[in-house]
Amino acid sequence: MTPMQMIASPFSARGWEKLQAMNISIPTLAWVLVVPLSFLPPILLYFAGTHYGDSYIQGFADKNWQFITTTFFLAELLTFFVMGWLIYSVLKGHGLDISYHDAYLLAAVAPIPMWLSSLGLLVPMVMVTAVVAGLGMMASCVIVYIGTRSLCHRQQNDVVSMSATYTVMAAAFLAWVLLMVTIWAY
């Protein structure tokens, strides 16, 4: 699978079939995908925090960015493991058939747009960062829905997979808010 096919894979049922057929182990997903991409937001946040200062957001320069970004990185890793379990539990609770492996595959792939949206921090404008983060969140939600539907072998416009997706998205949004609170709390 080429890199462009990998990027487009989560946006189609056929792409999820290919990802599922690769049978990538959960530890490999964690080490090869989750850990490297989880470094991106803390690194860019550290860059923004130490370079933009108060011109970005009032009080931004006075924060302990080493502590914040380290905590943020560790929280991201924990979120992956919690979300994999949560996806499995929610989908099973809705009567959908999914394996632990597939739940963790979804938990590893779904946040890719959010991780990449941290590139918005390269532009020293809060509105740009917010818009890019919003687009990343929307793309992640689309991936969760398509992934849920595809991995559970459901038809388009299936109400059960939509309902399960809303629950997973709500939990993911809550996790994202908690990660943001980590930044502003310190």
C-alpha cells in the first residue's frame, strides 16, 4: 500500500478492508503509528509556546512548556489505550460485532487528522490553529463513522452504527477537552 493509499484508506470501506487485512498487531500499531504521531502535537505546542509568547495568547509565554508537553504526550498515549477499550465496549454494547484488534485499529487510525491538525500551530495565529483543529476533529469523526461501519460490516446509513459512532465521538471529544485542560491548567 502506497503512502497516499494509506492516507485515503480510512475514508472508504474498501480502505478499511485493506487495513484490516494487513493484520497489524496492537503493539505494532502503538509503536509505528501512535507513538510517532503522538510526538507531533507536543513538539509543535512546545515550539509555539516558546516562540510565539504572549502575542499568540495572553499568558502563553509564562507556562512551563517542558512539563506541559511531556504530560500532554503521556496523556495522548494513555488516551489511545483507553479509546481502544472504549470503542470495543461501546460497539459491543450496541450489539455490533468487532474484535479487540479492530477496535484498537480504529483507535489508532481515527486520531490521525487530529495529530496532523497540530501543524496549524506553525502559523502564529489562534484562528488558523482553531480552524485547522476543528477540521481535524471533523475528519476524525468521519473516520470513526466509516471505520465503525466498515469494521462491523454494516450498511450505509445504518442507525445502530451511527448511534455507536456518536457515543465514541462524544468520548473522543471529552478526551480531547481533557487534553486541552492539561495545557491550560499549568
